Amino acid sequence: MLQSTIRGTRGTRMSKVRTLLYCIPLLYSSTLHAQTDRSALNGTVTDPSGAIIQGVVVTAISEATGLRRETTTSGAGNYEIPALLVGRYQLKFTNAGFKPLVMDGIELTVGQARTVDARLQLGSLNDVVIEVKASAELLNQNSAEVGGVIEATQINEIPLSGRNWATLMTLAPGAINYGGGSQRDIRFNGHSLDDNNFTFDGIDTTGIQEQTQKAEPRLTISLDSIQEFRVSSAVYTAESGAAAGVQVNVVSKTGSNTFHGETFEYLRNQIFDTRSPFDDSNIPPFRLNQFGTSFGGPIIKNKFFFFANYEGLRQTLGQTYINAVPDAPFRAQVVQTSPALEPIMNAFPAGQISNGDGVSAQLRVQKSNKTREDSGMIRLDSHFSDTSTAYLRYSIDNALVDNPQDAIGTRNVIPAIPQNVVLAWQKIFSPTLINEAKFGLNRSDYHNWTYGTSPISASFAGFDGVSDNTLDTEVGTSFSYIDNLTKINGRHTFKAGIDIRRIRLNNSGNTIQDQSIDFATNTDLINNHSDQVTYLAAEGVRGGRRTFYMGYAQDEFKVTPNVTLNLGLRYETYSVYHEVLNRAAVVDIVGCGGFCPKGTPFYDPNLHDFGPRLGLAWSHKFFGDKTTVVRSGFGMYYGANQNDDFSDAMESSVPRYTITDADVPNLSYPITPFLVPQYQFYSPKAIDRHRKDGYYENWDFNIQQELPFNFTGQVGYVGSEGHHLFDREQVNLMNPATGLRPLPQFASFGLKSNHGNNNFNALQVSLQRRFTGGWLLQTQYMWSHAIADASGGAGESFGYQNQACRACDRSNSGFDVRHTMITNSVYQLPFGKGARYLNHGGVADQVFGGWELSGVFTARTGLPVDIQMKPQTRPPDGYTRGQRPDLVPSQSIYAAHKTIDNWFNPDAFAFPAPGLHGNLGRNVAFGPGYYEIDTALQKEFSVTERLRLKFRVEAFNLFNHPAYDVPSNVWTETGKFGQITSILNGGAVGTGTPRRIQFVLRIVY
């Protein structure tokens, strides 16, 4: 059956592939430039008078591998060498009648098109070669893109808690770190996490079920396997897509003609750490060891190279968990009045300190999180000739995490094995025609076991809830085929390419039968009067399938030597998600009156996702020899949404019941869903079958100025509007007039749709100095405001308070952070051999030489808080989730003196009149701000000419400033509302932790 299903879809897929392939030759009449994981060189060659020179032979030679690329200048005196691997190059310029010119040390970064102009001196080819040391490029003179490169110096030298490369994304323009600094905490320019696209050597490395990688495997891409990476946060060219937001392109390290390697050990324990404000007087036990090695070099000089690395992680972390539990008198009252609830009440341990409300007590328990992880990568490069190269790279990570979730007793056990493979081949047909083809695989094998303490998950009004046992399974694979062609024609660099991505997702969000029960008030709990009961039957593992078909064409036009125009068009279409064995139940209230016939497509295809891209860059020297670059651009960017968004039809194929007290008065526990009439209270999950793919319109205008002492400054405006963004609606609600549902055989149920809109505007200012003379400095400031009626991300979206009024929820976005600033620096002290002072060896060098300081300063204002309540009476449509209170006039929503025990003013809120929704806006409150300083001090010892020893001490959150999480937001939870009971990051690594001290020993050879 599976084979027949695949055969049934193959014809459609192949016809689409053929159509794209037939279109490519047409696009080559105006085609492309360097791929997103490569780089390029371009420039203009002139004589001493400034006149252009035609026919100059320009040769680029890789200093690492000896690879040579050659071209000649055009009639306009321009040259372009595209599709180069990142690294350091030498450029040679030769032409009859002129002295040869050689430029050394030209550093190329990922995604960069670097401009290197040359002025030749009159003479002959036999004259002495003129050698020039190239300086670091400070300006982007070729595109309107907003973004930046995280270079090798930052990767290697910036203190990084947990060695998670994703934390370094916060150094890029437009980034905001909302929590611990992982992929799941960082957003860009008002976008949700679903809008992020990650590639490793050009191959998809996003999560298969969700866009971000799972949080638990921390070494999916080991830091020591990364050469550098580029973050493109807005107005990027047509080469990039598959998501509407940031593009992050990671490039792996390669071997060279010289053997080189490193071995390292990172060590932390609680002796040097401080405790969380919510820990007791004893610092929880903690031990972290991260260790590994890497080695690379030639197999055959100038021909075959290898690079391999291994990294291991062993961690034990003690954490203090704080929960509100029922106090002993209240617990006894519940059991005495409603004996059926005794199993649920027994799921709670006894509290320790009464909260004084007669209902709850505080429970504080210290438990241990354990993590074991092993990661590795190997890359093989082959230079068959100067016109034909290839490489193969394979990476794998094996992680096992055992984490307590609360003080009550819930814990997660998660085994995960992500893998990623790429095979790439580049063919240079001529200096002006280049093709690169890639095939890749990205795989996620993830299982999340939750072990609870209760026979049923339950939530309460006066204290925290309890969980039962669940299992979330995800085995996903994406296969990628990519082909890019570059054609240079005079002042035009044409680009075209295709990217086909096949998704296979075998998953189940509810492998074990699950039930949950809600109690709206403490009185309801005492009397066993439930507000809502949900029953989910066990699901089998489902086989979701989907294919992305993407293509683009682009022209980079050098209008003049100082004006570059980028014109591009990208087309994307994503096949309709389906279950490979047709085990799905599609729901459509209007079209089908409930369940649709077997085989009904989940939703209508979207075939009109055309994304134009336009960018302009103009450079001019207004201030002497210092260049000014003015850039502006516009683009439309489509996104496919995370694959988990489309699984609802498969989840509805098994019984799902939601029963409210409006359907069954005096609803109580226990309840056996099978006793209800068939389909009555059935609560399926549904997708809007007429949904549209979400898209953003992005634009920017910025000015970059070259400054003295190798600095550049930049000020710019970035804006965007998002449409057809992901949202959640509740349908089949009661008619307020009749009290009946449109489909009486169903309860109310969720509908995933794309009616959301958002708006983002930002001022972005930066000052940067690339690593020269032993000093790197980069600082970014952003003022921004994000407004939305839907957050735009499946894992981050919300339900509307009033289902009949989406506009009523238009307010601050859930990602709205007004001010953000981040500064990072690396400074090598100017003492010792080769430095400015004490430039000699011996004892002076061993004592004073080799010292380095580095650090990161991060600050931002508070995160939005959506203040909600559990209503006293049901709203007219019967939907009680996500309800907000009324705002009392002339009252401040904040306490007079904000503290972690009392952040909000409870007197500022009131219950709405019966039958009405609260008038308080969504996300009108904000939690505490956050700042942190991480720093490192390193001493390097030269043992021999090729053997060096580095010892480093790193301090994260050096001044131990508490990074508080947002306050409790449910106004009706009187014992908790407005209290802050956790920090942003209760884990061992990442940003937002208490002060941590780490010791590093690294041997470089």
C-alpha cells in the first residue's frame, strides 16, 4: 500500500520537477552569482590615471589548499570570481605594459561578495612584483541585505556558555534574545520562530516537525566544526528562501595543505557558581564537562583534504523547583467532600510553607537534571582539477536527557539522534559559467517521554497542575537537491537555481492515551464540578509527506563601479501535506458539514507564491578617502509553516472528546468518554482548507560609513508587514441566542488558519571593527515595536479572546521588545613577541605575552505579558480560554513598588459584566528587563613553533545580575498573580543563568 501511495504521487512530483528544469535554461538568459554558503570576489582594475584596463588576468589562489581560479577584466574594467569557498586568498593581477600586482590576506566570509579594486603601475611583466597586504573589508557595497557574519574570531574567542553556536546569532542585527540563547529563544525583526531557516553547508538543518532544532540536543552542530556563519535577517536576495524570516547559513571547517588540530576540555562545577534567587541557602550540585578534539590536513597535497572533530558532553545539574500545591486542610476538604478526587490529590506532595490563602502551600524541592551527549563530524574535500571540485560532509549527534519538570514529580526523558549529510560538486565550465549541485539529508530521531504523578492531567484555579504519562515521537527526514548556476556577462552577474526539499515526518504527539480535566474555581474543585474534560485516544505513528519546489532568478548589475542593483524573483510552492497511508480525518464545517470523505486533501494548494526582490547599493567618498554606502531594498518572502501545523487531520483520526459543563451540567471526575453517544462532544482538530501561505513584505534603508581606525558605523530603518500568518481559532461555539452549536454532534474545537497580520518597525544602529591589530569590537542597538493580531507561530500563537472579533486582539506582539543592545569584543593585549610592546621572546614573552580579553554585554527591556483570568461566568459563546479582565480606570496595572513578589496591582482589574468580554488589551504589560556581562581572560603559551597551549577562565553573568522571568499572569490565581518564581534560564548553560565560572584548557597544534 505504501509503494502504491508513493507511485501515485510520483507522477505529479516529477512533472513539477521537469517544469522547473525546463524553465532554468530560460532563466540563464539572465542568471546568477555565488551561492549562499560560498563567497565571491569582484572589482575594477585601473591604470595610474584612473582609466579602466581591459583584459587584465586576475587569479585568485586559496592560501589553504592552493586552488586557483582565473578570469579577465571586461570592457568596463570589471572582474568577478564567484562561488569561492570561504577562507583566505591571494589575488594576482597581470597585464602587458604593467607591473604585476599581488594582494595577500584577502579574507572571504560566507555569503560575501567582496569588492577588491586594483590600480596597476606602468612597467613590464618582468618587473619586480608589487605586493600589498589586504586590509579587512569594512563595507558592504554590493547588496541591501541586513545581516552579518559571525567570523572565526568570534566563534573561537567569545565566551559562550554551553558552547551552543546559536547563541552567537544574537550578535547579528535585528536579533532579540528572549531567554536562554538557544535557537528556540532568538527571534529577528518581529518574526516568529517558524519564520527561521537554518542551513549547514547549504543543506536544510531546521527541525523537521518544527522550524527550530529541539532544545535538548545541544551539539547538533558542534562549535569546533564551524568555520563561520552568516545571519541574513532582512531584505536578502532571491537565492534564499523556504522561510519568510531569518536565513542562517553555517559553513563547516575544511582541511588544508597543513596538518592542524586541537584538543580541549571545558570544566564547570558549583564550587565557583552562585545560586539562583529561588534556590535555598545551598548551591545546587552541578558538574559540566565538555571535551573533544579536531584534526585536519591533506591526504594528497593540493588535491584531497580531510577534517574531523568529536565533542562530548557530560552534565549533572541540581535545580530548585517551586510550585504551589494544595495545603493539607484544603486537600482534606476536597477528599472528604469528593472522594473520587483522592487519586488526583494524592499526586501532590505535601507543601512546606502555607501561602496564607487557605488553599495553597509552597513546595520547594531540589532535583538533578542529567545530560549525556556525543557529537561528531567528518568532511572530505577533493580538487579533481582547478575546474572541478567536490566535498562530502557527515555529522551526527547522540543525546540523552533526563530532566525533572517541577517540584511535584513530573520528569522528561528524551533520547535524540539528529544527523546531517551533504554531497556537493562544483564544475567551472569557463571563468564566466559555473554550476554547483548538492544533495543532502537532514534527519531527526526524537522521543519525548513524560512521566507524571497523576492518573489524569489536571489544572486548578488556586495552585499548579499535575500531569499523567505521555509520549511524543518524531522521526523526520528531509532530502534536498539543490542546483545553482552562475553566468557572468560584462557588468551583469546572473544567477538561477532550484531547491527541491522532500519531507518525511513519522510522528505522533499522543502515542499514549491521555486525559485532562480543568477546574475553574476552588469551589468547583471541592464539589468535583469540572469546567472541562478532554480525552485523547492513543495515536499510531503517522506518516506525513510534503515536498517544497523552489526556484529563483537574479541579476546583480554593476550599473557603475559604485552602484550595484540587485533584481530577483523567487517562486516557491509547497505540496499539500498528506498522510502516506491515508489515515486522516479531514474536518470542514462549511464544505463537508463535519468530516469529509476519505481521501479529501487537507487543504487547497497555493500556487501563486512569487517573491520579487529589489536591492540598491551606492557608494561614494563624501569625506576624503572614507567611503559612504547608501543601501535600500524591498522583498516579499513566503513561508511554508512548520510541518506540525498540518498534522491535525491525522490526529482527528482517533477519538478526541472535549466535554464542558455547558454540554453536561455538573460534569465530574471520573468520566468514561466511551459512554457518551457516538460523536457527541467529539473535539476534532482542523485546518482551514482554504488557508493561504503566510508572507512578509520587508523593506530597509540604511547608511554605512567608513570611519577612522578601521571602524564602520551604520544607522538604518527596517520595516515589515506580515499577512496570512498562522493563528488559532475556536469554532463550533455556542450561538448566544439559542445556546446550541452549529454542529451538535461536535464540541467546540480548534481551527488552524492563516488570518493573522503583524507590523514591525525598527531603528538599528551599529558600530563595528573587524578583527585587525588584535582588536575586534561590535555593538548593536535596536529600538523596535511589533504589533500583531496573531503571533504567527504555531508554538507561540494564542487563541482569540473573542472569536467574533480578531481586530480586538490587535495589540503588542508576543515578541514586542522595545530596546535591545549587545556589544562583543576581543582584545589581544599588545605585549610579547610579535606585539607592539616587549617584542622579544624569553621570560618576558612567557609572562606578559599571549594575554587576551573578550566579552559580551547584553541588555534589553522586558518581555510582554498577557494578563488573563478564569471567568466567573461563561462568555456568550461558551469559550473560556484566553479571557482577560476589565481594566479599572485610573489604576496602574503595576504595583507601586514592583518586586518579584508583587509585580502587578491586582486592584487594577475587575470581572467583566456577565455576557461580556474583558476590555484589557492583549500584551499591555511587560515583565522585568535583563542585562548580562559575560567575559573571558585567556593566556596563550607557545611550547614550540607549532604547539600552543591556551588556558582560559570564563565568567558568565559576571556581576550576577538576576535575569527574572515574566510574572504569573492569571489574575484570578490570587496566590500566584504577579509573582516571579523563576529566572529566564533555570538550566546550566546559555544566557540568563546565575553567575557561572568555567575553566578551559585547549591544546593547538
